Amino acid sequence: MTTPDSNVPDASEKTVILGVGASVAAFKAIEVLRNLIAAGIDVWVCPTVDSLNFVGKATWESLSNHPIHTNVFKTPDFITHITLARQTDLFLTVGASADLMARFRVGMADEFLTLVALAVDCPRLIAPSMHPTMWENPATQESAAVLRDRGWHFIGPGTGKLADNTYGMGRLSEPEVICDEVLTQLGVSVPGSNN
């Protein structure tokens, strides 16, 4: 289906994987999820095991209307990392920690999200969130450079007040900014809008 005045596909034809990292900003991924669903996108949430300490599995399942998987061996046969990777149009990770970026960089396949990251063949967007000293660490900067070289698109991080009341680079980009970038990367219009 296209919008009446253009050949731009409508968002309801798209599927996004929303990876959630173990960052204190993980709760902001809830707003990203809600905004993408409101735009008509089918969103599957893939949280890291540790991120569930910030936002629980039941919350993600209730809001996304899809089951949540963190362990490939405890996943029903009909939803494997390969199945999910094949049906997605865009892979987005919100609240990516230094650890998660490093795991993506080296191709770790230690949980459901990292398995899916290796299997997708679509645009990859990443919105990091961490303390400035961690973001500025040479190891993290090296991970970011390698991921960029491999085609990952970074959304932020921004500069601002952080969870520990310090100020600096490492703040998660605002959910609206993340969602706008997703829609731009997908090349879709939101149903009912003039985009």
C-alpha cells in the first residue's frame, strides 16, 4: 500500500527489531516502541538479559504484543533468530552500552539479540547510552568506528545531564529523534500524515 499522493510505502508494511541494551536509559525505549507502533510499524523487542533489570519482560510483551526472547534455546521453533532476522526491515538498538557495542563489534552470539544482529541483512541503527568516561574510552570509540565502517548508523549519543547528575557526552538521544531517524531510514510515511 502507498500513500495517496506518492509512491512512498506506508509504515504498516514495515517490521523493526528493537534491541534494548542494559543502560539506565533503557526505559526510554518504551517511548520509542510506542511511537513506532503508533506509526503503524510492527515492532519486535529483543532485550538483552541484563536490560530486563531495568524494564521487565512482561512490559515488553504487553506493549509490543509479541513474545520476548533472550535465549535461543528457550525460543519456540517458529521464532528463531534467523526467522526474525529475515522478516525485518530495520534493526534498531536503543540504550546500547559499551559492552553491547563491543559484542556487536566482535560478532558475539551469546544471547538472542546478538544472534539476531549477526543474522539481519538490513539497515542497522544504534543509539548508545553510557557515562561520558565510558563513551570516550578508546575501546568504545574503536568499537564505534568499526561499527560505522561496517555500515551501522549511529543516533547520538548526545550531550546533557546524565543519571548520576553529571553532564557530558553519552546521553541517549530523545525518543522522537530516534523514531524520526527510523522512519527516514525506512523511507516510509506515517499513515494520516503529509510526509
